[in-house]
Amino acid sequence: MSNEQAGTAECGAMGGVVEAHKALEPFVGKFKSEVKIWMGPGDPIVSTGLMINTLDLGNRFLHQVYKGDEAEGAFPNFEGRGYWGYNTFINKYEGFWIDTASTMMQTESGDLDGTGKVWTMTGQIPNPQVGGMMTKKSVITLEDDDHHTLTMFFVAPDGNEFKGMEIRYERAG
């Protein structure tokens, strides 16, 4: 086999679906959500919505489409889109998220723990309070095929981590 053929075969193998992709399957479907966002001390902002997840591009990526229920307040008519998958080149899970609450494209990467139920993903996003970048950590916990949570933490300018958001998902129908 020539070097060119070997390189093509290696690239083809890295593009295939592997066992790690199957861990995304329990997230497929429609899920009602309850979202809690802490914008500072005190009670969180609470909203609800619906997340519809499908496998896309030959089961390589979980495609996420979110629509918040109609509500007054900080995020009326909220919508979001995302992709989540397993990158066989770096052997990590990766996620991408955009929504109507900002103009940023959020990316993160991380790992699945030994239980096969908890993903810890990290990324960098702009810090709207003081400028520069800050670390965001998302912890996704699969409770069972019908329930999962996403808890998001941020690192404050003083270096302390704080919980900024929690979303509880329950399968809808």
C-alpha cells in the first residue's frame, strides 16, 4: 500500500462512528426543560422550554434545537441550536452552542467519566462583566433514558467557580 493510500485509509477510519458516539443515543428525542439562571446573588431566573435532539450526519453528532416557552423577562422568545459529538482525532467529546441571548459561538470539549453517565466539558467565553475571557464548565449528567441535567459553572475574576445555570430535562411523550 502506498503512503497516499495509507493516509486515506487512516483519515477514513477517523471519520467513522465509534462506540463513544453511542453514548449520545439516550439524549435523542423531545425533552421538556426547566432552566434556572443565576445572574448574581439571590433567587434564579426560571424558565421552561422544549429541546428536540436528533442524530445527524450518520449518527456522528447530536443536533440540538431548543425553543423556550413564551415568557416575559430577560430572555423572551429564547431559542438555541447546538451540536455535540465525539471527535475521534483527539478522543474527546466536543460541543457547539449558539442562541438568541448573545452573538457568541460557544465551544467546549471534555470527557465522559468511568460510569458512562457524566460528561465534563470546558471552554472559554467572553466575560461580559469585566472583559477578557473566562472559563465555562458544563457538567452533563444522564440520570436515565428519560432524565438528564446540564449544570454550568463559571470562573469569576477572583478565580472562584460559581454555578450560573442548571437545566433539568425530562422526556416529553
